[in-house]
Amino acid sequence: MSAGMVSMRFIPSLHLCFSLFTIILHYWLFFIDNLKLRVFMKNIIDEIYTHILDSKREVSNLELLKEFFKIGSCSDEMAGKIVEPLLKTDARFTRHPNRGWTAVKKVTIEQLPANGAPFILFFIGDIEKEDQNKIRKEEGVFSLLESCSSFLLYKGGMSDENLSIREILKNVNRYIFLPYDLKSLGRLKRVYRVLSPLDPEIITLSIKSLISVFFPEKQLKTWDAIVNEFGITNYYSETPSSKVKTLGIIFEFILNKVRDRGLSTVEELIEFSLQGKKNVDFSRYEFDKDYLRSIPEMPGVYIFYNSEGDVVYVGKTNNLKIRVNSYFRNTGESVEKISGILDHLSSIKYSILGSDLEALIQEYKLIDMYRPRFNKKISIPERELDIPDKILILPSSMEGALKLYFLSNSTPLLDLDLDCSSGGKEVADILNKITGSSGNVFDPLKVISLFYLKKYEESMNIIDVDRYGSHEKIINAIFSHCKNLDELMRDKTLYL
């Protein structure tokens, strides 16, 4: 069976459609390389995405099942069990209850409509000193959060969906965060650092800034004043969930005001919240607004220099333009830090890279090299890592190339920009080096790569070296990805 799943004849039996589909999937899982299966399913989902976009209407589960899997005469319930697991975690698709699916073009989160974007409202209470040991260990963090925090998803309304804190923290780039207060934001970042050696890159919105714009004549500077103005009851409960629900009521009230003002996107909402704030004086810098507008929407690292040419800050991002511009429209989440950076800033340089992982690695190297004033020192404790030999295949910033990362116990992290028109000798040399090495070599860059792999494994191209019998087969498997280079490059920026 090759592409046979797409060319199957219609199946008339109602009770067989779901079980047959499940058998087919197990067949593929058992007999076909996992990588090929992931590519196959990704292609199907991309075709569904294009179909729904072109349709410009809601498309039902039954229609998708018939069109793409050639399975007919299924019940709505069975069709949902087959289609929904494929699409529900892909933010390009929206499921409308009791109706069908719609799709939106790939956009960055700031470009999403404000009335449907995924906001995370949250409160994290004080973490006592005696709990510090727990917060250093991943297994202790999440049990600790259950008793002193609350997270609420607001997406077109307050959701009753049970949120996994672990998944939120592993996908921070998929949400806009609304903290109850700045302390909650700081604690969120502390917890995130248990999962990642680097700081999270998150988008936040200041409720207080929005309130000050809507009610400039009123001095609503305290939460007591705000809840009294909005007539919110049960505010004085000290439970985290009560505080977050209070925040949700206020936010819902504000969004109604936002719609009255004709604001449609998250970006417009953030810009609106900054009205009345002091404008940035660009005359003090060696660049202007046109330079900021010219920065590409690509992954990379950026470096802030002072007037003496010293590095004061280094950052990484999956979208250079949006991230660098965000420093000049401060949303209030880290006022002291951003103000300090801007006070010392003179010039900006950036490097376009192929992927988020390359940006993570380059950021670590630059911070370790320059020790910038406004970056926290990244400490990755030495430990013994047990890593099956793997090759991560990612986009490269070089045209016509793949970026390869070689993970192995016996060597530091090795990388290569592989020219797809080359003969593969460079890959063979690295494989020989790994084969000829022994022991367990610690490298902080391997820790960063493993974190990235754990987070994005389902959507990455990975070669498990032990599954191939020879270096020649490994090299052939790598070069097979050169055939899909255009698709790989289109996915260079990690959008939603």
C-alpha cells in the first residue's frame, strides 16, 4: 500500500469506517518509517488547509473524510473522531460547534483578531522559600503550581477547558499572556526556566494600560478601584481562580469597548494600550523607524550596542521584526528592564538564521561571550546525558542548504550547513568522528538542543542513526530532504 489510503473505494458500512481507518493508521505506523508517516500526514493536513481556505466557507468533518480519505457513509460522530484529532491542535483551523471547520491564513499571533486570539489570564501566588528546591525540579514544579496558581484561556470568551500548565509553558509562543500582576509574570518566567535554559519569549498585554486609556479621567490605579468601577462581586476571595476570574470579567468588559473603537487585531490592541505614553525619541539612536520597519520577519538573533560599541543585550526570536519593534512599544510587562536597555541603546544588529533552534544556540553563545549587562547569565549545570545518536534536520539560512545538528553521547553538539548540491563528504566525516569517539561528553548546547527536541519533536525531521545500517544509508536519508527544500524553507518561521 503506497498512497493507497487516499485511493480507497468508498466504504458503505457505518460501523466499519472508524475501525478501518484505525487499522490503516496502525498498518502505516508498523510498516512505514515514522518520519515518512509524519510527512504523509502533514501533507494531508496541508491539503485540507488549502481546501478549506479556497472554499471560503465552513467545511464539515464528513466532507473532509470523503474528500481526502475516500471514506463515505460515516456518521457525524465517527467522522469527528477521525478528523478532529488531526486538526484540533493546529491553530490554522477553527472548529465551530455543531457546524464545521474554517481556516485562517498563516499569521503571527499579533495579527490574529483580538476577539478570537488565545489569551492566557493567570495568577501565580508567592512561592515560599522552603519550596525553592521543588521549583528547581520539573516534577515538583507542576504540583506546586496547582495550589498557588490559576490559568484561564480566553478565546472569544472565557473557556471551561482544563489547561495543562505543562503544555502552556511548552507552547508560550502560541498565547498572549495577561498576568494578574507583575509578580505573577516574574514567577511564570522563573517556572519556565525549569523547562528551558533560556528566558521565554512571550507576548504580554497590560490590563492597567488599557484601563488608563479607556478611563483617563478616572484614577483607577488600584484593583479595589477597578473592581468597584466595574461592580465586580466576590473580588476579595484570596483563591487564585477567583482572582483570575476577576481579571477575566475586567478583560471581557474592555474587549467590548475595544470592539466599539473598531480595533480588530491583537497588534492594534497593544498599540492602543500605549496611547498617551511617552514616544520614543529616535534622535538618540543610530537608526530610525524605517530601519525597524525593514527588519525581516525571520528567525534570528539581535544584538543591542551602546555608544561605545559594547554589547548591552542579546535576544533570540522566531520573528525578528516583531520582536525588535516590541522594545519600542513597551507593554509594561518589564518596565525597568526595557527602560534600562533603551537608555543604554545606540545601535542594533541582527542575524537571520534558519530556525528557532539555531537562534537559541546562537543566543547562548553570544551571552556567554559578551556577558551583556541586561542579560541574565545562563547557567546549565553539568550532567551526564544519555542520548541515542540523532540527526536533526532544519532549515538553513544558506540558500539551497539544510542545517544539520548531530546529537551523540561521545561528542559535543556538531552542526553543518549542508549544500544540497554537494556530495555528502562533510556528513561522512562527522559520522566517522562520532563513530570513532567514546565516553560521555557534556556540552550545554546539547542540553539546549534536547530541550528544543522535546518541545517540537512531533513536527521535526529527525534521523535516528541506529535505525540505519550504514553511513551511506544515513547520507541518502539526509539528502532525500533536499527534495522538499522549498517546503522546509516555507516553514522556516515557526508560526502558530
